[in-house]
Amino acid sequence: MAVSQRRLRDALVALVIILIAVPIGGAVVLALIHGDTPCILCWAQRTSMALIALVGLFIVRYGPRPRYVGTAVLLATWGVFMGFRHSALHLARDVGQGFSASIFGMHTYTWAWFIHWTVLVGIGALLLFLHWKEGEGWPREPGRAGRFAMGLFVVVVGANALQAFATTGPPPFLGQADPVRFSFDPRRWVWSQEELGGRLSLRGSWTIPEPDVGDVDPDPAHGPLADLPSLSASGWERIGVPLAGALSGLAHDPATNRFLAVTDRYEVYVLDGSMARSLHHVAVDPGFSIDLSPFAGTAFVGDTLAVLSTNKSYVLLRPDSTADADLEWRHFRETDGGMRELRLGRFATVRARQMYVLSLAFDPSADEMITVAVPSPRHRRLVVSRFARGDLVLSSEFEPRPAPGLRLTGEDRSLAEYVVTGAVVVDGLLYALSAAYSTLLVIDLRERTLRGAYAVPELERPVGLAARGSQLFAAQADGRVAVLERPGAESPRAEE
Amino acid sequence: MEFLNFLLILWIAWLVWRRPENERLAFGLLVLSCAIMALLFLVGTHTSFVPGVNL
């Protein structure tokens, strides 16, 4: 397509004028009308747009030299990243909870993302029609429109400089994360260097190591709670079925006297009451549609088998002798043919967000599934999350507080040091077994308190907990199961 | 710092508009201004350089 270089230059001038007038100049107007003030990231994005417009003026003046086109591409690419990084702060918020001015339903940071992307498209389109050789064809003078663009640029950037002086101050002050509204009154101006604080990090609060029970201290004497009574195993049992992978969860169904065992290799076993015989077995495919991290816990939910991964994704299964083998092929890597998948999903949490879990329990009286988050260096909390069985959506969360009679060993200690790897609900009490400090926690779900705690020194980093009658079954990764007499509803600590 | 960078951009624009013979100086200042802009963004995101979402 034949397009004269002068016409191409005029098109570039028009784009530069639009860029100067609309986003860069419009931002100053927003400050004057609405008091809108950019944060430090907005300032960088606005400056980037000004620099792209300036590179456009370079091209208008000197021609489309590769170093100018290259600079524009680099600036636009960096701007797309800035827009993504900035928008990511707010994209996942609830409806209407964006930050700063909204234009046609999009907030300014999202517009910055779109504008930089549009610049890349514009550069590509202009290059399609460019037939430029050094010193040939490109007009030597910027022309009337080019001079207008330069004048407009000086005026608009000058206004931005004044706004920047008022809202960010002269060096060494710089932009702020949470700026206040714009004012002409110098007494209202806030100049700060608060953005220089904080430690360097690549991923910030998302730097969460995957939980590793092998790292925890199993000695109850080192735990955060003082003077705990001990609980001894009344016996030991062993899962008699060869397991593929390390055991990572155990549950018991009182209605059918069956056990449910899962491993870190996505294996699910339905076992008889003696744990010596496998009634059903599948290996779940952890990929596709929803990624399952290693299985961490399991529970009987009526006749449904609930299996939870460390990343709070779950799979619901049901034994079914009529299961269609061809239909289930997509769900299972291995199957005995007697199981079907009901549902894959993800639990969404609030207090336990950005935290992994290592346990799953079912509370039949509330008809809720329960997880207990494990702490990380970034998030030191012990959070109990409850999910309604009907829609599998979060119904409540809490951090249990110690009941009177339970005492921390120091002011710097907390319940968040426990790493709960097994949980089961009996009579409204959540029995949560911590691999760290080998401690059994008894949490009152109604009062949201830690009613009692017991040291279980014989355990070695347990991975699951089940209940049968008055007994608790504390499972270890190697398939050994300690049988404990379940402490009653009354707290021995409170009684003492 | 943002104020300083806008002053720098104004100077570059003035060179391009009124002193076009100083092209090399103008481009050198442009690169400096780009670096300041990028540095200020990194200052604002130094506690988490990449977006805080599931990547």
C-alpha cells in the first residue's frame, strides 16, 4: 500500500497530540476537577506516556531512526508491565472496589495498561507503512502540526511538573502509595519518602513455601503451650494395604466402619474397618481444569469421599459399582472401576488466604467441611475455615484463642506455631493434631476457643487423624497408626 | 523526584523543538529520564516486583 512519508509523519503527529492531550493532559484536568492525585506507580506510568510522546516528537523532528523506534517499543513494553503490575493490586477486588478515578468503567491504572498496549499496536501499524532510508523521504521540518504538538507537549508536561511538585515535592521526596487529594494550598501538601521503606522481595506476600512436615520440631517440650498433659498411645496399628506414596490423610466413617486413606501421590483407598483390605482404589489425575497439589487430608461427607490438596483444591468422589470406565478415564490414572468423580473445585478463604492446608474434617452437625491453615514465614496464623456442604463456599473463619487454664510459654509464642496435619470433628469439638510439637489441640467450634491441648510424645510427625468411637487414630506417613483414647469434651486444663 | 524528571523532560522537549542540532544530547537525556522513571516504579514496587497474583 503506497502511503507517502509526509502523510505517515502527519499520522504520527496526530497520535502524539492525542497521547499528550487525552491521558497526560486529561490527568491534570482530573486533578483540578476531582482532586485526583496519582500514586507513585501512576506517576511512573504517566511519565512513561509522556516519554513515548516525546520519542514521537524525536521521530517527527529527526525521522524514524531505529534507536527512536526501539526506544518507543521498549517504553511501551515496560508500560504494559507497569500497567499489569499496578492493576494486579486491584483486579481481584470485589465489585466497585477499584482505586482512583473510573473512566467508562475502567480505573486509571487499567487505562495506562491499555494505552501502552495501544502504543505497541500503533508502532506496529506505522512500521507496516514505513519505507524510510536515512535522509530520504522524511520531511525535514516538523510542519505546523508538528510545532503545535511540541508546544502542546511543553504546556501539558509543564502542568504535570507543577502537579508533581505539589503532590510529590522536590527531590529527595517522591510519590506515595496512598496519596491525598490535590490542593492548591501548600499547607495540605504531603511530601514523603515512605516508599523507600520495606524489604526487597520478588513476590512479596506471595512468597509462600510449600508446607514440609519434615522441617517441623516434633518435641512437645518445645511447643508454645506450657505444662501440657501427655496422651499415650494405647496401641499401634498399621495400614495393611501397600500404599503408593506416603500416607497424607486418614478418615473413618462410623456408618459403614470404613477407613479412607490418601497419599501424596494422589492415591485414594477405601479400606475396611481393620485397615487390612482395600475395598476401592483410584489414582486421581491431578492435572487439567483444576490443578491438585499433593493430597493433604480427607473426610467422609455422608456417602461422598472428600479429598483435599495442600492448595485447598478438592475432589469429591463416590464409590459406584456402575461407574462408566470410559467416562472416568479422564479423572483417574488408575481405578478399580468402582469409583466416579463428582466434582473438582477450590476452597476460597479470607483469613487463610495465601496459606496452605494439611488437613480436612467434616462436621456433620453443622454440615460443614473444615480446614486448618498452616502458618508460613509470611503469614503466622492458625485459621480454622468452615465451608458449607451445600455450595462449598466459605461460611466462617476464626483464629481460636486459648481458654482460661492454657498458658503460653512466652509472650513471643503463639498458637500459630502449630502445624495441623490431621483433623476430625466429634461432638462439636475439632480435634486437630499438630506435627509441630506433636500436640493434640481440642478446639470448641461453638466458642471458638482452644479448650485443651495434649502432648503426644510417641508420635513422629503425624499426617492424619480419624476418630472411631472413643478412639482417635493418628496416622503417620509410613502407614503406622497410633491409637489414642479421645479426651472428652471437658478440658482437663480448665479443670486443673 | 517525579518533579525533577518532568523538568528534565521539559528540557529535552525544548532541545528537540528549539535546538534540534543538539540531537545527541537530547537523546542521552531521554535515556536518563527513562531510567529515572523505571527506577521510581521499581522503588514503588520493591516489596513485590512482580504482580501480586497467581502467576
